[in-house]
Amino acid sequence: MKWRRLSLFTLLMLALPVAASEPTLVLSNPMAPPLTNAQGTGFLDQLLQEAARRVGVRVHLISPPAERGLVNANAGIEDGDSNRIAGLERDYPNLIRVPEKNMDMHFVAFTRQTGLSLDRGWRSLSGRSVGIIKGWKILERNLPADAQVTIVKDAEQLFRLLAHRRVDVVLYAQHLGQAQARQLGLTDVRVAGPPLTTQGMFVYLHKKHAPLVPRLAEALRQIKADGTYARLERATLGSGTN
């Protein structure tokens, strides 16, 4: 009788539905330290992990080349992209922008030339040799037609162009570029003038995840309102994300 009771208990337990694990969103991630790193402790890493937790999912960031990341996200190979400018849905119609921004990002020119002035903004790059990373749309779209452009696949290659003086300037996000210059030991690299532009940066999700879009937007708003956002900034960046 005891064996029968045990067997019945075991069968009942096996018949109970197994709780589903939290679904995971795999997002292409074009960023670099200090916003993201392999340990998942960068500002963007922690921000998106917290936003995802609040809506009952997980997030996993992967780092394909920037252009490929957008193509894969639009095709549904990945679930979206982690941190991009507004308006990309025009060119990638399967992507939906989460309408609460992650951060503002300054896009600047880095140079080793002491006398270089960019007081005319994008027009100052006319005729100059310029390095950019493939897939950074805000840079690709605003360069003057007569700029001499070298396109590379990642930040390390970008700043090696400067290290070997193959270009006058490279264009990149300010925080990311400063970190990359330090990593390569380029002590004479400086930001040439004010930002060329400052843009809000957003998560994009493939349309199959459309129901999550307003929920993630609300989670990001709550993170900003309850002080979590400022705490993450201080802990990972020491200041704002601009």
C-alpha cells in the first residue's frame, strides 16, 4: 500500500505542468565598453537586464558587426537590436522601436591633429579623410559626399586608423571612443570640437515581439522615475551617458 501511495504521488507530480522558464530576447548589440562588456556589467547591459526583468523576460546581447546586426534583427534571426537611433524602422520595416529611449549619445569626431577645427559641423568634414564603422547609420547618412571615407568593422580597427595616421578623423560615440583610445594607449587623441549630433538611442524589437514594446517602454520609464537609472549611471559611468 505504501508503494502504491508513493507511485500515485509520483505520477501526480509528473502530471503537473512544468513552469516555463523566462523567455530570452537575443538582441544585436553594436555598443562597446563602458556601455557593455563581456561580463554583462556595463551601463546598457544592466539597464536592459533590469527592464527585461520587470516585464518577465531575459535579455542576451550578442555582438555581430553593426550592419549585420540590423539585417539579422529585421529578418527575425535575432529578436531585435539593443541601442540605435530613431527612424530605422523606415529602412528595416520588421523592426518596432521601443518608444522610451535608453540614453542620449553624443556622436563626435576624434583626431590626433592639434589644429583641426570642426566649427561647421558635418560640413567641416568635406574633403577630409574620415573613418567610420559600417552600419552606424547616423554617420553614414550625414557625411559630406566628398569626404574620403574608410569603413571598418569595429571600434578597434577604427582607432587603429588614427594610430597609424591613415585618416584625419574617426567618428564614433564619445564615451565609447574615449574608452577605446585608452585601451589602445592613444594618449594624444582628442575630441575635435562639439558633438556633430546628439541622438536618443532606443531598443528595437522584431515585430513578432510587438506586445512587449509598450511594456518595455513603461519599464524604462519606471527605471528612470524610481532612481535606478541614476544609480546605474553613477556605478558604471561615473556621470551621465552623454
